[in-house]
Amino acid sequence: MTDRIALTNMRFQGRHGVLEEERAQAQPFEVDVELYLDLKPAGVSDDLSRTVDYRDVFEICREVVEGPSYQLIETLAETVAARLLAGFKAAGLSEVVVRVRKPKVLLPGLLDGAAVEIRRRP
């Protein structure tokens, strides 16, 4: 499937990390998602019910990042992917790509952040 919906650089505050100090105070996380599905039915009908509503995608991502703490951003990405695949199965979602970035990483050096990217299918 080459059709896709992409939401990029969504920003949320979460309490995730291996170290206790990373979970003590909310810190920024950035999320990108790509949802692969046939967009032609929505494109020719101009009918929101025939595609995925961006607001619902954003809300799922927000709930996961701002919800319970995880140690790993890998777990954040897996949880977002699973929720999206389950939530939009009826819409024909065939694949999802999730990127999670953690801009403020506690390491003894300079870097822009840490990131993971996963691709999952139902």
C-alpha cells in the first residue's frame, strides 16, 4: 500500500526512562506516525467516515505518552503502534510506522536526542 496519512512531530510531556530522575518530572517526547491504508474511498467521496480521523490518532498518541511510565521509548512506540492498529482495523489500516524521539537524554555528552522507529502490521 502506498497511500498513507502522516502526523509529524506531535509533542507531548511524559515520564519515561530507565533512571528514576527521568520519571520524576515530565519531559518532552516527540512522535511521528504513518498510517498505511487505501485513501481512495475517502478521496473520491470527501467522507471522513471512509478514512482515519487525525484527531483520533493524535489522542491515542497523547494518551500513551502522557499515560503510565515506561522505561523504554521502544515500549512507547510498540504501545502506540498496537493501539493504532487495533483502533483503526475497521478502516483497513494495513501498516503503521511509529517514531518516538526523546530530545532530553541524560547522557554525559552532547546530542540532539534518542529515537526509535518501528514498522508494524496487524
